[in-house]
Amino acid sequence: TPAMPDPLGFALVGCGMIARFHARAIAEIPGTRVAALVSRTPANAEKLLAETGTPACPIFATVEEALKAPGVDAVVITTPS
């Protein structure tokens, strides 16, 4: 049988209310996962993980750090306009 490809990994930048909608949507799409969170306040990222049931993933303070993380293929900006 062919090997399954690695899931497409998303980094969510910002961990407020809109990020929760994106985390839940990503969880419903086969072959995708939340690979990293970016937040100036790590407690907000931890709260997002707990409230959405998102599997644990690295939490970064900057986008630059998240972009270097293995498994991050795309970025979703969920900060206020």
C-alpha cells in the first residue's frame, strides 16, 4: 500500500475567537492539522488548544519562529483587522 502523505500543517497566527473557528475547521478537513500556534501570550494558545480539542502543538511568540518549525506548510492570520 502507498504511504500516506504527511498532513498539511497550518500555523495559526493569533489565538483569539476567530482562531477557534479555524482550528475547528482544520480538524474537520482530512489530511490537515494545526501544526503550530503563534501568540504573544502562551496562555491564550494553551486555552485555544483546550477549548477546541486541538492536539498539542508547538507555540511560538513570532511568525518567524513558526515558519521554521517542521510541519508548517501554510499560515492562517487570525489577528484583529
